[in-house]
Amino acid sequence: MAKAKPTSLRDDVLSRIKVRRRGFLPWNQRLPDDLRAELDAIRDEWQAGAIQSEKRGLAVVIAEIVAERGHQKPGEQAVIAWLSKKA
């Protein structure tokens, strides 16, 4: 069976566009959704003062645990910057 051709030049052009992202995704966006949701909740609690920890100490622990769970270990400064961002 022959493949149906787009009905217009516009449809043909749009059907062939490949969406590509430039650059690298931030460390947290490369993680699975469930892990990212847990990390976001930890960040929210820390920002609210519910987790009593210095920013650097928390960042180091987060980086270690992410690596222990089989993902690429993020840099300490990247985690610190992420912790500082408002949700």
C-alpha cells in the first residue's frame, strides 16, 4: 500500500521537520520523572526551612545519592544552583 502524500507544501514541510534541542539538559532534567519529583519536593522543603541543612551539605548528599541510584553524578555547584532556584 502506498504512503499517502501530504496535501500541501506546508504539510510536507512540517512533516519533515526534526525538533532538536541544542546544548545539554541540566542534570536534574536528565533524571526520571519520579526521581525529579522527589528532588523537587526536597528542594521545596529545604527552601521552606523544613529541612535544616546548609546548602552545600545538602547539595553534596543529593549528588552522592543520585550517583548511588545509577545516574550521572551532578556537580556540587550545579546542585547548589538548582537548590537556589525558586520552584
